[in-house]
Amino acid sequence: MLCWPHAGTDWQDCLDAANSTYIEITRAITGRETVLVICNDRQHRDAVLQMLAQAGIDSRHVHLAITPTNDTWVRDYGPLALTGGNAARLLDFAFDGWGNKYPSGLDNASTRTLHAVGVFGDTELQSHPLVLEGGSIEVDGEGTLLSTSRCLLDSGRNPGEDRHSLERLFGDLLGIDHVLWLDHGELQGDDTDGHIDMLARFCDAGTIAYSQCRESGDTNYDGLSAMEAQLREFRNRDGKPYRLVALPLPRPVFNASGQRLPASYANFLAINGAVLVPVYDDPADDTARKHLAACFPGRDIVPVNCLTLIHQHGSLHCATMQLPAGVLESRHEQ
């Protein structure tokens, strides 16, 4: 699931570059599975269709739907899917613009709007008032959830909630019975209060790939080193330590105002038969690809240039949201 950039978003000053990046992402995914593209209005949909056709992308592997949005980071306001039992279910949590930092009303309503017009077919949708961004949690599919206390306990999201109350909610709503809280680690330029998908990710139930900083003079060094130490202390549900795979940081990337941007290889995206890896025209790109290839044997490792994405403080995983097979079973067009 992608929400295509449009002139009403912060991409307006670099829209051509953003379009090119989304074409690259769409091309990489449509070779292996279907892509649901969310467009802002009919005019925007027609423009996206034209771009995809000019890029030679097979429209049979693209679903198009329309709903107005504030921004394109669909990882954080798109539906979270639960599988198991007879059918998948979708959960729609509240989204408040990362702790009321940015306008978010359209994004917050988008999943319900798409469901109401049949984009997700007859898949059940359940809404919940808890503020929970998809990029703030990482799950292993076997009952364990990994997150950061700095983000989930931020007073701008769910005032009054604490670790214990959130753990109960994760159990009730997501089937989680083991929560790992990271209390350290952040990337300079990340405005999400420490989303886990920039820091540490499950590659399987026993393996965590994480962002590592080896330069003591780097502003990210202290926090990421403390995070690394905490990861070493974590144990899985069977009491065993995790296999930890360090991903390098690329060289610092800055915007025109001199602000450092949150470039991270941990923001990879696993799809059918492949792992898409964000790259930044950096010597560390190849190292990150090799380390992730060892974590995902049998999958293609596909680089996607994300230099444009990080200028809006996100990357590849942030811009996408996976849906389980069957949710888009019958083609839908608006």
C-alpha cells in the first residue's frame, strides 16, 4: 500500500523527485505482488496512471483508490492487519500527526474512507481510539512486540497510558504476550520520537537487525550504543538471546538548512520473495545489503534509492504498508 505524493503535501517543492522515487518503489514491488496506490483526487489518479504507463509498469498489478490525505507516510496511519482464523482483520488506530506535530485529520480518516467504498472488500475493519503508528511497533509474528518507550509513552499520544496498560492493550488487540521496550536510541532528524522501524527490526523470530554507530564523534553514537547494549540483554519468549545483526549508518546527510536527516538501513521492506533496502549513494550501501542478504536467505535484495524520502524525515518502510493476501482479492478502481 502506497500513498502517492501530491502538491498538497510537503513534497510540493520536490514533487518530480518524489514521483520518481515512488515509481522506483512501485516497479520493485509490482514484479512480485500487487500494489494499492492511494491518490488524492481523480485528477491526481489520472496523473499517477500516466506516470506508471510512461514508466512501463503493468497496470494489472496496480490498484488505484482515492481519498484525500495530508501526507504520504501510510505506514503510520494505514490499517494494521491481523491474520489467523478464517479471515484477516484490519485494525484502524488513531493517528495524531506524531504527537500533534503536523496536520493529520485527513490521514486519520483515510482507512475508514477506503473501507467504506470497498477498497478492502469485505475484510472486517475495527477502529480503536488508541494512538498507534505502524512505524512505532515491530512484531515477530509469534507474539513478541518490539518498540521504544520514548515514542509509545510520549505524552502527546496517549496521556495516562503506561507500559503495563499498553501491554494489556497489545495483548487484547494484537495477540501480543511478550513486549520488549527499548529505552535508548534515536536518529538525529527523526521527528517521530524514535520510531522502531528506523532503529531495530525483526528479520525472523530469533534475529534482530539494528542501526549501529561506530564513530564516537557522531551525534547518534551515545544513544545507539546504549540501544545496542540493551538489545544484547533482550531474551526471546524461550529465554534465549537474539542473533543481532549490525547495520552501518551511512555518512551524515543534511538538508539545505543544515539539518541532519535520519538515513537508516533498518527501514527495509520485506515483500514476497525479496527485501527492498533503502540506499543513499553511500559506500555503506553495499555493506547493508550484504548483511541483510545473510538475514533473508533465498530472497532477492533490491536496492531503492531513498535520498529524496529522507528529506521528509522518513524512508522506505515508512512510505509503505503491507496487506495480507486476500484483502485486495477482487480488483477495485474508483
